[in-house]
Amino acid sequence: MVFIYAKTPRVLSRHQDVQDELERIAFEIAVRAEEILIQHRADGDSSIEVEEGDVDKYVVLSDERGQKAALSIEYGRAASRVTRKDSFGNEFEVEVPGMDGLYVLATASGLPKKRKGRVKLD
């Protein structure tokens, strides 16, 4: 008979062999993701980073511009019109073309490529 205690998963997840394997897998995914991103990037602020939680490792597509560009890179975006202001305060509209997603993280990690559904806000 086997008894599983509440702390068993936590103990196992913190074991050095498990942590070493998580680090190895995260590194491999990050390298593949960086290769995919480099193939499509002429210039830009996007990068692949590996972040560590308490137990888990995370491979992240980061974009420091704050324009949700990482989300658009991964899943794509629809064409839209955006209102901008120039340095004199004049407003003008800009057509932002749509683009297909590159699915950098999904491809690198072997996950299925799924477009996220849009949420309709009332």
C-alpha cells in the first residue's frame, strides 16, 4: 500500500534532479524560441527570457515597449485604425495592418498553435 502525503509533490518538485531537468528543458525551449524570433526580426525590442518562480521555470516572450507587442507577435492581430498625436498635439489616424502570429513560444515548446479567442466587452 502507498501513502501519499500532502507535502510529497512539493518535496519532489524541489528535488535538485527535478530542478536541474526543468532548467535544462527551459533552456532548450528558450534557445529554439530565440532562433525562431531571430528569423523574423529585422529590428525590435522583443527578446526571449527565462524567469524562475518558487519551483517552476518560465520561458517568456518579452517586449519592453509596453504596447502588447509580444502578444501580437505570438498570436497575431487584426488590422485597426489608431489615433495618435504628433509633437505639436495634432491628432491623426494611423492604419495598423494586421499580421499572422508567429507562435514563437508554442512552436519552441511543441505546444499546439491556437489563436486566442476575443472577448466581447459590452
